[in-house]
Amino acid sequence: MDAIDRAIILATQCGLPLVPQPYHAVAQQVGITPDEVMTRMCAMLDDGMIRRIGAVPNHYALGYKANGMTVWDVADERIDELGVLIGRLDFVSHCYQRPRHLPDWNYNLFAMVHGHDKVETQQKAFLIAELLGDACRAHEILYSTRILKKTGLRITG
Amino acid sequence: MDELDRAIINQLQGDFPVSDSPYAEMAQRLGTNESELLAHIQRLLADKVLTRFGPMFHAERLGGGLSLAAMKIPPDDFERVAAIVNQMPEIAHNYARDHVMNMWFVLATETPQGLPEVLEKIAHQTGYEVFNMPKIKEYFVELKLQV
């Protein structure tokens, strides 16, 4: 990432301009040509620096009010195979392997599950439990009770 | 929420074109026109149905440090610790959760080396252990919420 990529990120991380030619508007702000903005953004999409371009919905506003962080103690030798399986479920938005901290924390697989209410989230967690089968020793669902801070990930100029 | 709003949410979570007139292009695909599409996106943002419209960046690939960390805080000391954690600019979000491990925050630093420094600072200033849980592997990250 060079200074121009950085300038493009700064100009777009809060959103794409809502004008008929948004990439031209970004180009003007950064001080390069629209073609260069588009070429660089396509390159960032190709190498994964940009995951995707589009709408970022607010779960709560869409009625998904019970968003549970489900955590699972999965046998290490099967976690990759099972992680991919869980990540494919349409109600799982994020699925990661994370380190255990024994004895305080024995869960190594995290999956964010979105439901309209806790019953729905529990049912979805049950589907995950079935998929994991014997490879899973224990699991819990952690609901957020309060947002203490939410500024989002931002790079600064 | 009308049909176009639902189409925007269901069909526009990715694949927005990189072209001279992307909104016009997208409008055609959704069976509407450019000004209607722009007006609808604007209203969905104003109503906070969308938190953002634009590129979603992959934080680690931008070169910085990123992690999730958790803490076990006694309830009567929770607010003091939350205040210490929240005032650090590296903390992107922080949630209280219904578990013994009751505070969960995501932190992002300009460089990977900055991460352990911030975690150490939090442990030192609060007096509690910080459990660092950086991701080891990512199996899938995509929003697929439908309305």
C-alpha cells in the first residue's frame, strides 16, 4: 500500500460519494485521474485489501436483534474442516479460529450468529452443534448486553 | 421499506461496479433509474438501515495490527475499566457480554508491533489480565442478511 492507495482509503472508508460518478469525485479529492482510482480499486479488490463494495446493513435495523457470539471447543485436528463448513451457513457472518486460554477459556472456534430473537439464535446454534457432532466438547452463546464503544476501524490521515 | 430498498439490501451487499457511472449501471440491473437508486441509498443511510455504502476494507491487509481481546471484570469495577479501555484511540469497538468474560473489544493499531503495547497498557492501567484472541484462521466473512 503506497501513499495514493492510502489517500483512496481515507477518501472512501466512510462511504462512496453518492453522486452519479463517485470514482471521479474520489479522483478529484485525491488529485489523480478517475482511471487511476478505478484501476487501483480493482487491484485492491483482486488482492483482497477491499473485501467487497456495496451496502453494509445494520443488523438491528433489519430486525436481527439477537446477535450471539457462539463459541465452540472443537478438536484441533478437525477445526479447519469444520470451520469451513460452519462459515458457509447463511446465518453465520464471521467465523474464526482463535487461541484458547486454559483454564480460563477453552473455546477455539467463534461464529457470529444472527437471529431475530434468542430462540431463533439458539435454534441456529443447535444446527451448528449438529454439524460439529462429536468433534465439539462444549459451546456457549454470548450475547452483547451493551455497546460500550463503537467507532469502527478507521485509518487516520 | 419498499421493494427497491429490499433489492438494495439483498442484491447490493457486494459486486457494486467500479466504472464511470456505477449507480446508473446498478439501477438498470435493479430495474430503476440512477436518481431513484441514489435517493433510496441516501434514505437507507439516513434511517440507519445501512451503516455505510462503499468499499469494505480488510483491516489486516492494510498493514496494521488487529485483534479481539476479552477481560473478566468484577461487576462493581466494570465502569472504571470500561472508561480506561474506551479512552484508548486504538479501541474500535467494545461490548459488554453476558459471561464471566464480560468485556470484549476489537483493537486496531497502525503497526503489528503496536498491539502488544496497547494490551500491556490496558492490563497495567486496569490491574486485570487481558486475554488476547487474535484470529488464527478466518473461515468466512461475508454478510448474507436478507430482508
